[in-house]
Amino acid sequence: MPPRSPRLSATERKQAILSAAAPIFARLGREGATTKEIARAAGVSEALLYRHFASKEALYAELETHCVAANAVGSTMLARAEPSTATLVTGVALLVQAVFPGIGDAQSHEDTKRLVTSSLLGDGQFAKAFLDRHVKPWISVFERSFQAAQSAGDVEDGVLAGQAEIWFVHHLANTLHLISLPDTTVVEYGVTRERLVENTVRFLLRGLGLRNAAIDRHYDPKKLRTIFASMNQETP
């Protein structure tokens, strides 16, 4: 029998089970994880687990919405943004922050990346659903903003950036986060994480073809760090 757990409301208990399940699914995959192990980690009986989730598959399906607070904040921030150079710069900086080092609860953020990675090593369904829902909408915003930046003369002559190049923004940020997941330092970058984030944003914006003058005009790391800090405080 698992140890007696503190009395929680039904909603709190459900969230506690999801929090316990995320790292187990991330480590063992959907097939390898068992409800017995998840119940033990959550401090509940399997019977109680099944009162909240009809099956292991139902529990797994709900993880996708459990681990996306940062992405929801980012999507809200960009939802009303008009296509422009400023939107592209802010959007790239926001996406890098949301993916690496994260916005909101750190454990939830790490669980999300582990789940996505585990999915990519399996059937890929969780990863596809996650990216389609929480990253793909940003791509169209970035595309329209890149076109606006070209019209404004803020892009180097002859540069073309399509969906592939814009997806690279997510991919680089995601790789940086995965590299940082182990307790052991895998790569020494020679700079603080704060500086690494800034360097990554500038690297990506230059890679998309933005002129340095446009980047300097619209990218204010200090101001954005203040915004992201307030997001961390607001995100449950």
C-alpha cells in the first residue's frame, strides 16, 4: 500500500497524479509506464487513481494540457500582435524563453520536454499533437511578420525564410533545453544562461536575415526579462 497522502480536493488530487505521472511517462514511455508505479509516486492507491482517470491512456492524454502553461502565456501574448519587425523580434525572444529556459513551473517545463522527447523516440503522436497545438500557430505569426520586416527594409537583401527556417527557432531552443536537462553539465558554453539566451535570440534573428540595426532597435533583453519574470509569478 502506498503511504497515506494528505487530504486534497478532487482537482488538486488529479493534478497531483498528473504531476507524478509526467516524469514516469517521460522516463518509461507510454507503454512502459504502469498505473501501479504512477499511483505509488502520487501516494495513492490504484483504485483512487482510476476514480480520476478511466485508464492509463486517458491519463496520458491529459498530460498534454497539464504541461503547457508557458506556451499558453506565450500564445496569449502573441494573439493580438500585428505582423511587424517588432513582433518577429519579440516572438523569437519569447519562443526561445518559453522553450529554454522556460516560463512558469520548472518541473512542469522539464516534464514537458522529456515527454516530447520520449514521444519522438516512440510513435511521435504526443510530440506531434503538442507541436501542432502549441508551436505551429506561432509559425504563421512569424511568417507574416518576416514578410512585414522585408517590406520595412529590415531584412538583408536576397534573404528568404520559409517555414523550415522559422521552425529552426524552436528546434535550436529545444536542443538547448534538452542539453541542460541532466544534472551533469554536458556542454560548457562559457557564458551565463542569461547571456546564452540573449546570444541565441540574436543568432536566430540574424539567421532569419534581420539586419543588425533592426535587431538593436527592437530587441531589449532587459525589458523582456522583466516581462518574463512577471509571467513566472503569474503562471501557476
